[in-house]
Amino acid sequence: MDPREAAHYVNAASEDSEEMFLVALRDVAEARQMSRVANQAGVAREALYRMLCEEGNPRLHSLWAILNAVGLRIAVEQSSDANSQAPRPRAARGAKRA
């Protein structure tokens, strides 16, 4: 799969949902051979399959390694509804919630 095509595919899937983002990334990884991607990302092939399923929840470190292994990277941009919703304050780590 062409890297530019892979990037467009994964970006389009990310607009749909987190689950579709993971499925699209899995498709790209499969096109590049899962065992090779897993090796380059430093994870077991079975773990890669689990991370990139609809119910997957990869850690950020793993996600970056997988993206790097398939020739992609994360970019951050302002969302289209950024002005309509103010971010909610987060509780400090270890703080108890009421």
C-alpha cells in the first residue's frame, strides 16, 4: 500500500470513530505484513492483532511504534468544533473524585 494512500485511509477512518481508526491501521499493517510490523514496532504479533481490533486500546507508546513501523505519524490539529466545547478540567492523578 502506498504510504500516501495509507495516510488518507487511516485519516478518513479516524474521522469516523476510534474503532475504525484501529481497523484501518490494522489493514495497513496487514498490507505491510503483520509479523514484520510487529517486529519493527517491538511488540508480539498476537499483541499487535489485539491492539488493532475494534475493541483494542493500545498505549500511546505502542501506537507511535506501530505508526512508525508502517511509515505513518500522528499530527495534531484543531478540531472543527473546538470553539463550541470548552474542555472539562481533569482531576489530578491520584485525586479522589466526589
